[in-house]
Amino acid sequence: MKAIAIDDEPMALEVVRSLAAKVPFLELEACFTDAFKALEYLQREPVDVLFLDIKMPDISGLEFVASLQKKPLVIFTTAYSEHAVTSFELDAIDYLLKPFSLARFVKACNKAQEHLQLRNKSVAPNKDYIFLKTGYEQVKVLYDEILYMEAAGNYITFVLEEKKLLSRMTINELCELLPADRFVRVHRSYVVAKDRINKIERHQVCVKDQVVPVGASFMQKLQHSYS
């Protein structure tokens, strides 16, 4: 995995650099004390993982992530625990509270690696299925089985014809994996199979015999997909 680190404290970057050198599947390619120089780097170079401090001058780590159009996997590194909930709302992979140990650092890196592997394996070109990691298993799910998906934090519930499956991923990752011609996001927490929608109403859609809410900002895109 290719990674960079951003922290306004040089000593904190040295800690990340030292720990990263001990993780065989991680390449820490650059460290920045200036978030805006890091932003320029991200615009030029592909990066898988971003280690990011939260409390920085000029721009916070939370604001920095929110400003990115194409987001790498984010692992926050901070001395403050009060931002944990907000960080996960931004789909962070993990939240390392300083000072953190090598074991804790490796655990976060393993999470990121699992996400990348799942992302790379989940969809094969011109196939009609997706592989989901549920617990310790990889489960093959046909697109035709899916009614809709509901996000809750870093987990997605796949609602199928006969059952439900829970998989660890964010809704943004989900939208990257699914073919846009077959699925549409209708809410900040919901993605629906287009051919399973029976009725479109003002604030909701009917999927088979179930009702799924539609966010106001998603309605135009939903209607356009059927025009």
C-alpha cells in the first residue's frame, strides 16, 4: 500500500515513519507538516492510505478530508478523542489516539489492506456478481438478488430476496464497486437496484414490498436515471 502522512508536528511524523518501516506491505512515500503541500501531492500522485492529524493550523484534518474529491483510505492520528465520531462519519478506516503502539498501528494498517483487497476483488469486469466479505468468509452475491443496501457507519447491510448480509465497507466504497447502470444511490445511507423500484414518490421509493427513503439532493439523479 502506498501512503503519506500529514502532521504539523515533525516528531509525530517521525513516529509514523518509524512504525511504517516495520510494516512490510506499507510504503510511506512522503510526510508533510504543511497540509496544502500534501494536497498538491495528492492531486499528482496515487495514494492508497493517508495518515492524518486532526488538530493542525490553517485547516483541520477533518476539513482536509472533506475537501478531497478523490479520497484515499484515511487513518486519523490525534491526541484528542473527542473527534472519533466525526472521523468515522467521514468514512475513516481507523482512529489512532496518540501515543499509539506498533501493535495498534499494524491493526489499522491491516484494516486498510483488507479494504483495498476487498475493493480490488469485489467486482470482475462484465460479471453479474459481487464478492462480499462477511465475517471470515467471502460470499458471492448475484446482482439480481439485491433489492437495496443500507449503510450504517463503516458497515453495509445488503438486503436480498431471501436474507440480509452485513459487510464492512463505506457507502462511498460501495458506490465505486457497483455498476452505475444497475444501481442508484437515493439517500446518504441507501443504494437501490434500479430494476427493483416499483414506484417513485416524493420522499421515498417502493422496492418490492419495502419502502426506502429518498434524500432531496438525490431525487434529481434518481429521476434522470429513468428518463
